[in-house]
Amino acid sequence: MSMKPKATETTMSNGETATKGIEATVSSLKEGMTKAAAGFTETQAKMKEGMEKAMKTAEEFMAFGQGNMEALLKSGQIWAAGVQDLSKQVAASAQASFDETVSTFKAMTTVKSLKDALDLQANLARSTLEKTLSESGKLTDASFKLTEQAIAPITARVSLAVEKFAKSAV
């Protein structure tokens, strides 16, 4: 008889132990699930934040690229208009030179001496050389100004890019 109460006490003791173990396991599982849910929520928030940053960056790159295209188009328009103006200047200079040459040759048909013809030809050569040098200087200056004007939109975009990317790198 003394054995049975011990067995019952042991059984009860084992049952209580099993119940406490199950309760501890359930509690541990609940705690783990709570932590997992919190971790999932945190990960989800970080992913959302990362996606929002990526979308914002993509939008900024698109806007920046569009600005670059606009700068290239503006530069091309300035260049085309400038080249057209330079071409008009060259054509006007060539026309003036041609008119002067024709006028000199007409005058040569009416000269009375070889000395007068040589003087007319020397004056034409001197005048042509002076005008050529003068026009060359003007065209060179105009070409430099045109180049500066044409690259100004691109230079502005490069400066903006350097400024923008320097800020984001810091």
C-alpha cells in the first residue's frame, strides 16, 4: 500500500511537470511568434521605405535625364542658329569681295596705261587682304562666342550634376 500512493504522487508529479512543460512551450511559442510578427512588421516597414527611396531616386534620375535632353536640344538650337548667322556673315563678306573684284575688273577695262592697271590690281589685292584679315578676326570671335553660348546649357547641367551627386555622396 505504501507503493500506490507513491506511484500516484509520481504520476501527479509527472502530469504537473508535463502540463508545466506544455505551458512553457506554448508561452515560448507565443513569445517567438510575437517577436517574429514584430520582426516581420519592421522588415516590411524597412522594405517599404527602401522601395519609396528607390522610386524617388528613379524619378529624380528621370527628371535629371529629361533636363539633360532639354539642355542638349537648347545647345543644338543655339549652335544651329549661330552657324546660320556665321554662314550669312561669310556669304555677305564673299559677296562684298566679289562685288569689289568685279568693280575693279570693270575699272581695268577702262584704264589707259599699264601703271593704272597695276595700281588697280595692287589696291584690290591690299583691300582683299585687309578685309580677309578683318573678317577672319570677326569670324573667329563670333565662333568663340557661339561655342560659349552653345555649351552654356550643357555646362549648367554638368555643374548641377556635380552639385547634386556631391550632396548625395556625403
